[in-house]
Amino acid sequence: MHKRLNKTKEAFQDYNKAAELNPKNLNSLYNRGIILLSKIIGNLYNDLGEKEKALKDFKEILERNPAHAETYNTRGIQFKNN
């Protein structure tokens, strides 16, 4: 919802809170990682080494659920583009 309203920063904060409140919810980690990799937010996050944080989120997801196909796909795209 936030993304459609062009409120990426708010969405990122909500995913952080969701991950804090329910660490077992892999969707919040995944969505946070997507935002960290996104060019939508420009220099706000990307210039601060956030790519590594996103990849760390994806690694944690795969450690906890090795069958999370979306994470492999997104991480693969990121590896390909760098």
C-alpha cells in the first residue's frame, strides 16, 4: 500500500517494525530487502551500503526457509546486475 502511495520510507519503517514484532515473519524481511535494493528511494539508502543489508536479510530468509523461491530469484537478479 505505501509503495502505491509513493511512501517508500514509511513502508521501510513498517517492515522494520513488523520484523521487530514478529521475527518469524519472513515477508517483512523480504519486503525490506526489496526496498533496500530499489532505485525508487534514490540516494537515501543506496549510497549508505544498504545493498549489503538487503543481501543479509535475504541470507537470513534462506537460512530460515531454504524453499523461499522469491528470495532466490531476487537475490539472483541482484548478483547478475553487479
